[in-house]
Amino acid sequence: MFTSSTQLRWGRILVIPLGALVLLWQFWPLTPSTQSVTQSQKDWTWDEIHIIENQTLGFGKVFAINLPNRPDKRDNIVLGSSVCNFQVEFVDGVLPDNWNPNHSASEFAARRAHLDAMRRIVEQGLGSGIIVEDDADWDLNIKTQLQSLALAVRGLQGTRNTKTSSPYGDDWDILWLGHCGLECKTNLPYYESEDDLTVLEPHHFLPYWRDPPAIERSDRSRMVCTVRDAVCTSFYAVSYHGAQKLLAALSVNPSGLAEEIDIGAQIDVALGRMCGHGYLRCFAPYPAITGIFRSAGAAEKGSDIHQEGAGDTVGFASWGMLYSTMLNVQRILRGQPVKATWGDVEQPLMVPEHIKIREGKLYQKTESGPQIIETVAVDEQYRRTVHLYQ
């Protein structure tokens, strides 16, 4: 028969291993990482796109390219990203030893900086990263827009109901978010979402250097397609595997690729050619999600590559977004309503609860017209507005 002292002693003996088990349960990693690519998020099913609301827009990191002699542009990026609640890491523009003298030094400084950002993605084992040029601008609703984009690119990859390491799916190399013209692979399915209040009317598009994609769309819809070609790299995402392939093709070991594709051009032209060749798998929205910002002052300060309008003075301007972040910074800081870039739009004052994650449909272009493959929807619990400010 146990005495009270015996019971107390056995109780103490049992408490020790039980306590150890509790500690192990609290601190032992649920899924030990054995992958070469570090993923900061768990496996996400297609309707768990709210991870895009984080500080890196659902990617590993956001890198911003900036020449050291342009701290004013660095200020723009820091302030703009802060009001939209995401963080950037800067990459300096540098001039490589083997730059092509037929192009300006600043062009190749930008090209090398893009490669440096890709190298960081590989070095740091990031699943993906965004690369932003320092004259970029974006809509204040970028997180909601990117959640809509995630539905689209997952649908185009065929991973709508598949667990992946990224809310954007895993079978892509480049997501071309900011461009100034693209061509779509019209033999492949495309995606369209209607009644998007952040889509510009055509007469407000930023200057596009390509004809509109040969796919019918309404003026209020945004489509997403597989890219045949695109230009301008103001804002795009690169996957880990895509960054590896780009470093191999543009820096380390072209292995005959240079003979198949002219990849000695500016960085955006080289990327577009690799998308069309099939070396990279690329997706892009049309119209683009992001655009360009120009500060007031001397016209030649607008671009670090193309020096135009020397001696002229210009005002603040933004192209490509309905609710420009840079043009609304002062209003946000003062607690004033956000205004559209133009007054002739349906909603000149932004009503945040009206900006929702957009559902859409997958289509296949045929001789008899577009055929619906399926409808892509978002779960009701995620049908909400991303509030960027009060």
C-alpha cells in the first residue's frame, strides 16, 4: 500500500518526463527543413492567399535597385513601401568590367544590379523575390491586386487545388507585374477577371511599346497570360529556379543560349526573349499592375538611363496605376481621402471596401471564339478588402 510520501515521490518522478515532453512539443520543429530552398511560409492551398498581405507581398524578399547617386529615388521607394506596409532591401547599381560600349554605362549598371538581386535570391535560398526599379510606382491596393493575380497564375499553372510552397504556385520563373507592353502565347489558356475597379481605362494606359494582346477583353477587366515577349522591368518577381537559370544565361555559362537568343541586349529585352524561347516560364497581367513615377524638377533626372529633355522642368507625374501610391503619400500621411490619378474615372475617391479580390475565368482561344475552361473563385472567408490605411 502506497503511503502519502511514496505517492508524492512517484508524482515528482512522473512530472519530470511529462514536463520534458511538453517542452519538446512546444519547441520541436513541426517539419524539419531539408530543402535547399528556404520557404518562410508553410504549404499553402490555393485559397490561402492571405499570406500575400505580409511584409514581402508573399515572396521571399523585395529588392529595389538604386544608383548610389540617387538617394532621392531611394526615399521614394522607402516611403511608398512603408505606407503600403511592405519592406524593401536595396541593391546598388554597379558597372561591370565587361559592359558593351554600344550601350550607356548606366544601362549596364542597371543590368548588373538586376543580376545582383537574382544572385541574392540564390545565395539566401529564397523561394522567390521581387525586383523593383527605383522609379516604380504601384497602386495602393497592390496586396489585393496580387491576391487576384495569385488566383490567376495558379489557375494557369493548373495548381488551383494543390498545396504549394508559394501562394503564386511553384511552376513559374517570372511574374512580370510592371511592363510597358507584352505579347501573349495565344495557343495557351489565359485568365480574365471582370469589373476590377483598379483597371485603367485604355486612354489612361501608360505608353505601351507593344500592340495590345491579340485576346479580346472588356475595358474593365484584367487578363493574365503566358508571356511570349515583354519589355520594361520596373517591377517583376523571379523564382529561385528562375534566378538560377538567369544567372547561368546572363553571367556564368550561356552554353549556346547566346547563339539561340540574343541575350546581350538590355535586361528587359533579354528576359522577354527568354520567355518567348521557352527558356523561362513567364506570366503577366494586362494591363500591368504597377507603373512609373516621376518626381518634379529637371526632366533629365527622371531616368538614369535615357537622358531626355535636358534643361526642361517637369511636375510630379505617375503612369499605370489608378490609385498611385506616390501621388497619394501626402494625403495618406494627413489622413485625407485617396484620389485617383484622373477625375474622369468611375470612382475618383477610393472607397477601400469596394476594392476586392477578383475572381475570374480560364479561357482557351479558339477559331469560334474564347471557350471557358473553368471558373476560379476565392473562398468566402477571404472575400474582403485589404485595408492599407484608416
